[in-house]
Amino acid sequence: MRLPLPLVLLLGCRAILGELGASFSATAPQLDDEEKYSAHMPAHLRCDACRAVAYQIWKHLAKAEAKFHAPDSSGRQELSESIYMDVLDQSCSQNWQDYGVQEVNQVKRLMGPGLGQGQEPSITVMITGGPWPTRLSTTCFHYLGEFGEDRIYEAHCQGLGALEALLCGGTQGSCSEEVSTTREEL
């Protein structure tokens, strides 16, 4: 009888941990109806989603700068308008499969590249796929429409922090204290 590789790995890890006397367990986050079925990013995950979008835009633009152009006299690599507009469209159109929801200390968080949350438990379960890739893509395109490609590229040229501040900061931004407080009260 042949077992699938993930099951073999799970059984092998369980056997090793059993020999060491260690015991671990993890459960998948319990998603509410909004998290499961809504077409929109749930309000409590919008800051994480914004940070993920900012990271992906920054990463895609930086990769394009390294590929397409030599540095100018200031050492910066600028893209032409047509190239950065294409790159921004591609960064929003990507598959977003590396992102998902994870519950850490009874708080659901969006997790994935660019979203290091600091201290994490030794074993966790993350739910990927489903509505999350579409929600992230929609969020990304929303920011392109709201701020415009030129403004986003200008912020990118100042660094990831400036890009994240543009997209996620400000008094009405997804990560502002006022917005977070209002959400908690609802």
C-alpha cells in the first residue's frame, strides 16, 4: 500500500515527536459567514490586506527596476510610465495563493509574504485559497484606482514604508488608529 507523501510526512513527524515525548496540536481558524462568503475583505483583515498589497507592489516594481533599467545618476532605477503601469497591473493580477488566514492567540490575521507578525506559535494552521486571492486582487485594484499609478510609483521610489503609508496610512487608511478603534466599537 502506497501512502501519499503529505501523509507519510505527517506520520513520520508524529512518530519522531512521539519518541521525544512531545505533543503538538493545532486547529484551523473558525471562519464566520463574512470571512467565508463575502466578496469583500472583512474589515478586521483590511490592514493586513493593505500591507500585503503594498509589499507585493513594492516587490514587483523593484524586480522590474532591476530588470529593465540601469541606475540613473542618483543611483535610482526609474521605470518608464508604460512599464510601471504594466507591472502594477501584473502585481494586482497575480494569483495571491501564498496568502491566507491564520489564528494566532485567538486573533485571525492574514498571513503571507511581507506580513511577518513577530512571535508565532510553533505550530499553526493557515487557510489559503478560497476567497482570499480574489479579495486581495480586488483590494490591489481598488488602490490603483483610488491613488493612481503615478502616485503609487512615486511612493514606491521612496521605499516600502512610504508606499505602505500612502496605501494604508492616513486618517482614513486601513491601518489608521481611528479606523481600527471604530471597527472595534462596531
